[in-house]
Amino acid sequence: MQTALATAGLAPVFAGNMPAIALPPLPASESRTLTRRTFEANAEIYAEGDRALSFYKVAVGVVRTYKLLSDGRRQISAFYLPGDIFGLESGEDHRFSADAVTETRLIIHRREPRALAGDDGLLAREVVAAMMRDLERAQEHMMLLGRKSARERIASFLLALSERTKSEGGAICLPMSRNDMADHLGLTIESVSRAVTQLERDGLIELPPNRRTVILRNAAALRHLAD
């Protein structure tokens, strides 16, 4: 995937601890099938039930996809980071809603055959890779929700985020709130806070004062806990 991004002129660059994508000029040949747009933090990108006329690639920022349950609870299905593609649907409508977690810049592709046919099929290969990653993460998330304790869920989440952001020195950026983490991991915010505090007390992680960064002090112990 990194090779494909580099070939397209979209190789990851880093802004702080969260990767971003360097945006090349928009080719005139793609102006009808590709646009770019910036969303403020917490802005809606699309709602469940909206027509799925486009799919999206994150250039900067973080996106969450979710469902609102009948009792008002929210279940976050996934977080999408720079380089990730989301909004792919097998049907005509979006099955989840999508919001920007932070200020987010998106590359928006029209859902039509010629959008995938250009650039020697590079985008088509990226879309297939994105679909496979979504399937793998959905399977892992199902196992996490069904079998793991609160501490194990937090450990799994932090390790996965560290791997996805290619963090150095064990420090990872946490752009999402603890409420977001709770809604993603099937926990209450109190359970998240208790589990995070316990992991810090046990020396597995460190929480700097800004609380938007977590340092993984003992990744091996976290992996043992997550497994």
C-alpha cells in the first residue's frame, strides 16, 4: 500500500504524531471524478441512509463511522486515518454515518467506473486493498467485543493505533476522545478511564499531562494482555 501511495504522489508525511498525505496538484483529467474538501471537527460527512454517490480518502485528520441505536446509544464501527479509504458500499446507500473527529481534509472520488479506470488501475487496487483491510478489522473488532475484558480491549486498541500510525518511541497521538474510545470498544467512559488508569499504574503506558498522547512503556506486556 505504501508503494501504491508513493507511485500516486500520495506518500505519507508526518505532522506531529499523526500522519498526513501530501496532496499533488489535481490533474485536469480527474476534475470531474475527484474533489477535495475540508471538514471541521465533529462535522458530518454523510449520514446513514444517504445515497452513496462517492467514496473518500483521508488526507489529513481522522474520521469515525458509526450507527445510532434505537435507544440513542452510539456504536463506532471504525476510525479512519490518513491514507485510509472509507465510504465504500455494496448497495446504493450508506450503512453508517461518518463524522470528522478532528479538522479533516478528504479526497472525494465519484462512485463511477471511470473514477477507478484511470491511472493504470492504481485507485482500483487501493480500493480492493481498503476493502480487505476493512474486513480484517471488522473481524478483529468482533472478536474484541465478544471475548475481551476492558483492559484487553484498551491494550488492543492502543497497539493497533500504534501500528497504523507507525509511531516512534512508543508515543502515539490520541485524536479521539475517551467517549469515542468507549463507543468503539463497547464500554462505558468510566470503564475506559479505569482501564487506562490501571494500565498506567502497572507501568504499561504513560499519560503525559496533555492526555492526547499515550506512551507505550511496555509494548510486549500490552501484546501479551491483548492476546
